[in-house]
Amino acid sequence: MSSPRGSAASLALPPPQDGSPAPDGRFGALAGWAQRHRWAALALWVAVVAAITLGASAAGTAYRNDFSLPGTDSQAATDLFKQHGSDQAGDSVEIVFKDTAGVRSAADTVEPMLAEVRHMAGVADVRSPFDDASAVSEDGTIAYASVTLDGKTEDVPKEDVARIIDTARSIATEQLQVEVGGEAARNAEDKEGPTAELAGIVAALVILVLLFGSLLAASLPLITALFAVGGAIGLIALASHVFTVADFTPPILMLVGLGVGVDYALLIFYRYRHELLAGARPAEAGRKALDSAGRTVFFAGCTVIVALLGLVALGLGSLQGIALAVAITVLITMAASLVLLPALLALFGGRIQRHVRKQQAKATKKGTSEGDGWRAMARAVQRRPLPTLLVGVFALLALSAPALGMRLGFADSGNDPAETTSRHAYDLLAEGFGPGFNGPLIVLVKGDEEAGKTVQERLATTDGVAAAGPAMPSEDGALSTVFVYPATSPQDEGTVDLVHHLRDDVTPSLEQATGAEVLVGGATAASQDVSETLAARLPLFVAVVVGVSSLLLLLVFRSVWIPVKAAVLNLLSISAALGVITLVFQHGWFGAQPGPVEAFIPALIFAIVFGLSMDYEVFLISRIHEEWSRTQDHSQSVREGLASTGKVITAAAAIMMFVFGAFVLSSDRMLQQFGLGLAVAILLDAVVIRCLIVPAVMQMLGKWAWWLPAPLARRLPKVSIERPEHS
């Protein structure tokens, strides 16, 4: 066994003193610069954030969604639509009417409105319900007009769609109900204010005050995070003019930036506080904190960024934009923790030191020392490590089990709040025409007009199809498009089966009979293609991220078992979080509306949680390693490691859990799933894994936890995240 090489003094009180202080490492030198030039560092941050904010305000935003996925039938259909100038190249909006006396009696009111909409910006074509008998329900009380946009939903300005909604609803009366549905209408409706972000900030402040007993001490990590998030938001708004950044990125950016920003600053600040308790002067404590916890933050931040950039390999434009935006946010929060926070500590170090000494004096009077409760917990785990490990792993596996049946997809208008016009339109269409009318498939026929008619007739009699509209030729006559309405709702598994049936069984025979090329596209089919493609590429993405992260841990801790343990436990916490999401949102627990899990969620949660889990992994294991290097006593190392990090890990986790959990209050289904998944994963990681399973595993491994084969030890470069010892 290669002998582990250690580093810093323990944080036990008081630490051993042997005269000369340890030389500062790179991070300590960075802290020293920030302390000496505190006002310049603060002014620089304020100036940069102000410049970015002003620039973003002047330039505006250019957020746009890109769900294109080359190589799929739906994308091929869209490309052919555009190539041949078909009106159906764009997505559509449905204007839905309901009149209990019969909608035809309202034709004199409806037709002028449709004529006005036909000439509005963003509109390619309008199909009146009175020109197509299939657009009126059997009882004659519900009808719909199809408004074809001149582009995909993500390409049409929301303002144009909002004007269509306002114009359509302007003719509504007590007798005539008018609603507007479709993905573009959903996106154009007003969203709620930043309630979730504010709730998260308040929760973070309350937890920090309870942790430190001081409003000043509690404010510094939060101020650092807010500065970082403020700069990131402006920077991403500017980046949206160059890169494809989805319009739902800002709330995700704020969610992750606030949680990660507070987390990183808290890890450094807590180490700073420990150094003050150990008798260090404020300036020295700041340098020591950066040389230890600062290294942890840097390593953890790089791991998150690597995981996020791995999303680029999934090949989906909007997901790549989210990955880039969140990676930039993490980079900025990391920089704020390493530069801005030391400057703030230099300004308020004296006041913080006096407060820490008062707390220490009170603890001395009571005969207690910090971490006693965590030491007691560690001893309990060490007495029965195997039962603790089995119970923890069984609980995580039980929560993970539902994820095996997870079905990916996208929310539609049926998941919107009940008061929205898109939800009303969805319900009216389902009432009048059946659930499939809310998610039509668009079948493209590349052939003559007769081929289009043959395809339409065959599709109309296919099992699972409620109706098929007339074949509509493109401008050049080379294409025909047929709207196919499934008998099941867009999110129903029956619709998924229908798309596969049409592509695998129906269209091949039609192509052979007509000589035309037949493609199944449309928003519903495209959503399915995106979901299935992401699901197919996810294992490779997971393997790459786990492999890179494990290699980094191998280099840092020079151990084979530490990265193996970290990879397995991180995957368990993520799978458990996905299991909870499946129970709540797919199976409808706790009153949630049943439906598929948003297709982006597994990849996003994996990338972010796997990186964040490294915060706690590295913070805890590095402290255990410090103690092991000093004492070579593995039992004491585990106890002292948990005693000195348990409080800050649970506090940091509680903050992120509340910040992320606050997004469950959002009306957006994807943000609800994202917030719940992150909150559950962080909770399980901090409480079940770091405080129970990791101490149990480390106790069982003993000295073998630091084993590295000698040939490998000679070849690996030496990388340390711990504060270097003085010579």
C-alpha cells in the first residue's frame, strides 16, 4: 500500500503550534491580494456587475428555444416544409369557440376577427371552422380555427402571438366563449413574478442567521451569491445574442446560482470561522480558509462545469444553451467566493472575530465544544457500520425503484393553471373533438396530389386515429400535409405507440403503394423524438461525467476506493431524486397532475447534482484525510472529519434545499420538477449519504480507504486540495 501524504493541521481546538506559519499556497496568495486591496476588489466587482447589467439592459435579450434534432423524422419533415414553402412549416395556434346555441350562429362575428388575424404579423395562414366541417364538433357547439404561424414557436415573437390572443378574445361575449390554445399561446401568456427566488433568499438568510448567530456573518455568503448571480444574469442575457439560450434559462440560472453561490461562500466562511476559533488573526484566517476550503470550492466548481459542459454532447440546442449559461454562472459564483468574499472578510473580520470569541466563551462556560453532537453520531455509526450502510442503501434503492418506469415527455396546455386561456382551449378541444385534437400529428407526403389523398384515406382508418384532415398541398405542389388527430391525448402512452405504429408499419406500405416519401412530424412527434433521443444518449453522458469526476478524485486523494464510493453514492442520490419526481409528477402523488417527466430533467439534474455532490464529498473526505495524515488513526479521522464538517454540510444543504424547493411553488411544471429533484437529491446526499453512509463505509474500509497501487502512485501527478504544510 502506498503511504498517503498529508497536509494541513487539523481544526481541532487548539491546533498544534510549532512556530513558523505555513507558507501560503496559490489560493492563500489570492486571498492575501484581495485582503490587501479590499476596496479595489469590491469596486472592481461593483463596476463589472454594473457594466454587465447596463449593457444587458441596453442590448436586451435574444432568448430562443431550439428543439431541432437532426436525423429524426420530425426534423426532416420540418426541413422539407421550409424547403418547399409550405404554410405548414410553422407551428399553429388554435382559436377555439363555444356557443351553446351553436357556433355557426356566431359566424358574422367570428369571420371578421379571423380576417383581421390573417393579416397580422407572424401569421402565415388562417383556416376558418366554417370552411371545414371537421372543425366543428358533432353537436355544433364547439369549433376551432387553425392559425398557422410563419415559423416554429421559438421563432415567432411572443408579442405577435399575444396580439393574436387579444384580438381573438376581444369578440367574446356571455354567450360566445373564445379561448386560444397551442404551444405558442402558452409561451405568450404572462408568467408569475419571482416569488420562488425571493422565498429562497429569505430561507437562506434565516438558516445562515441560525447557523452563525449573527446577521453580519449570515449576510456575507448571501451578498457574495447575489453579486455573482447579478453578474451572471446580465452576462447570459448578452450571450443570448451570440448563442442559442432558451427562454426558460433565467429562472434555472437564478435557482442554481443562488444555491451554489451561498454553498461555496458558506464552505469558505465556515472554515474561516474555524480558523478564528483556533486563534488565527482575521487576515491569517482568511488565507488559511482559501488555502483549504477555497481549494475545495475550486475543485467542486470545476466538476460542476465539466458535468454541465457534458450536456453539449447530447446534441440538443436548447439544452446546450442551458448548460453554457449555468456553467458560466457557476464559474462566476466560484470567482466571487475566491475574490469577493475574502475582501468582505477583510472589511468585517474584526467584528466577526469578536462575535466568534463571544460564542466560544459561552461554549466554554457550558463545557461543550463545537462538533460534539456530530462526534457522537460518528461513534454510533462506527459501532454498527454495516447495519447503517445497509439501511441507508436500502432506503435509496427503494426511492430509486420508481425511476425504472419513468416516462419522458413534455408538458402541454393540459398541465397549465386552470385560469389560463391555453388550458381553457385545451379542455374545450378535448370536450368537442376528443383528447387527440390537442396534439395533432402532421404527416408530410412528398409526392403528387393523388398520393396525398391516398395517404389521408389510409390514415383516417388507422387504429388509434380519431380523424385525419384533408391533404393540403404546398405552394409549389411538391408536398401535401395531413393533420392526423390521435384518439389519445398528447401525453398518453397510446399516442407514443401510435407514432411508432405509423412510422414502423403504416408509412412503409404507403410509400411502396404511392411512390411518395411519407414522414410523421409535428410538435407531438417532435417532442417524442427529443425525449427518446435524450433517453438513448443519457447513458453515454453519465459514463463520461462519472469517469472524468472519478479521475479527478483519484488524482486528488490518491485512492482507488474514494472515487468508486463517490460515484456509486452520487448515482444513488440522483436516481432516488428521479424516483421521487416519478412518483409525484408521473403517478400524481400529493395532488400533482399525472403526466410524463420533462425530457430535460434527468440530464439537468444529473449534471448539476453530481457536481454539487462533489462539494460535500471533497469537503468531508479532505477533512478526514487531513486527520488521517496527522494521526494515522482511521476511526478518529472519521469522527473528527464529521465533527468539523457535519454542521456546515447540513446547513449548506438546508439552504440549497429551500432555495431549490421554493421552485415547487412555480406554475411551470418543468421548474416544479427541477426544484423538487434538486431539493430531494441534496437532502439525501447531505443527510443520508454524507452523515451516515460515508462514515460507515470509511470505517469499514479503514486504512484501505487510502490504498493506491504502487505502480499507479508513481505515475499519477500529485494534486492536493489541502493547505500545504510548512517545511
